[in-house]
Amino acid sequence: MAGAARLRGNQYFLQGAWTPSSLRFLPAWLEDSLRASHGAGDYWPSGSLRGVFDAAAACEILEQVDVKKFREAAVLGDGKLAQLIARVLRTEIPRVVMYGKHEKKFVIARRAGIAAKRVRGDAGDLKRIQEKFPLVVEATGSPTGLTLALQMTEPRGTLVLKSTFHGAVPVETWPIVVKEISVVGSRCGPFARAIGLLRSGEIDPTPLITQTFPLSDTPSAMAFAQKPGVMKVLLNSQEL
């Protein structure tokens, strides 16, 4: 698990850690440090910062793209990052549509005012999905998502890439040229903006938490985090 944290600009990174992507460890001292460094004082209840890492990554899109000029956007993927991206975009864009494969995750999205549509995650989606959007965010975590994202982006639209893949991704690049698509790579983002949205209640990450474990039960938490359908698992260091 994490042994230390370092500060880069206004961002904190846990070091010496390997965890499943759905597992998050936020020690109490780091939560207190984040509150203090961003002027939050004692306003937030304990644990309210637990979505800040992923929310900051979602907010990076707002820093890179003038999203207010778009009336609608699509988010490909229905995992925890895609869910937070859709919520963040929804604060600025009237219509946000999420495309994913899991009906249970659609329920979570729809409760936040986000439309959700099903895809199968295979090549047949290229024929089944005909909608086009001026802004598309690819957050599927799957190489097949990039091809679909290119198809769904309108001419002279913007495609934001959040997924990272190991190895080469076979994809035809001609649609980028022919449709004059702007492609934006997007990774980590501003903590201050994410914390502002969390503090105001404009985005709420708590529905994405599947279960919380005490830090002393880390092995069980890691095993649980890798089960299908799990969104986010928390480790609570205060329950030692």
C-alpha cells in the first residue's frame, strides 16, 4: 500500500503503491492536508474528499476544452472515471449521453441526470450506433472504444482520449483527417476545481462507492475490487 505522498504543483500522488483501479486509499492525514491546502477548513465531513482523484481527472477536460460551446456530448464507458466525467460535463453541458455495457451502472448515471445507452463493445457497434456528437470522450479502457469514438465524433468535432492501453492499438486514422477532428489527450487534472465541485455538491461520488473496508482488511478489499461490476472500493485508515 501507499507509504508516502509527494506534491507536484497543487497535486498529491501516493507513492509505493499498486492497487486495482477500483481501489482507493486516502489516509486521514492526506485528507486533512488537502483540506488545508485548498482552503476548505472544517467545512467537509470526513471522507468527502474520496472522489477527488478521479474528479480532478474529469475536470482536466474543462481546462483543455471550451465545453460551454457544446449543447451535447457523449461519454464512452460506464466505469467510475466515465461516470465522473459525465457528471462533470453535465455541470456545463445540457445533454450528456453515456454509452456502456452494464445496466446496473446505467441506473447510477440516470439518477444523476445522465442519459445512458447500451453498446456491446464489439465491432458490431460501428453499425448499430449511428448518433454523432460535437464532443466525445473515450473512457472505455478498451482499444475498440477508440474506433467507435472516432465514428461518433462529428466533422470538426472534438475527441478527448482518457483511456490508456498497453501495446499498439489498431485504428484507422483517416477519419481524423477527413473529418478534421481535434484529438485531445487528457490525464490528471486540477484538484482545486474538483474540490470546488465536490464541496458545492454539484457532483457526488458517493453513489460510485461499492463498499468500504478497514485498512486492516486490505487483502479482502483487493480481492473484492477485482470482481465484475465493482465501481470503487475504499480503505478506511481510521478503522484500524
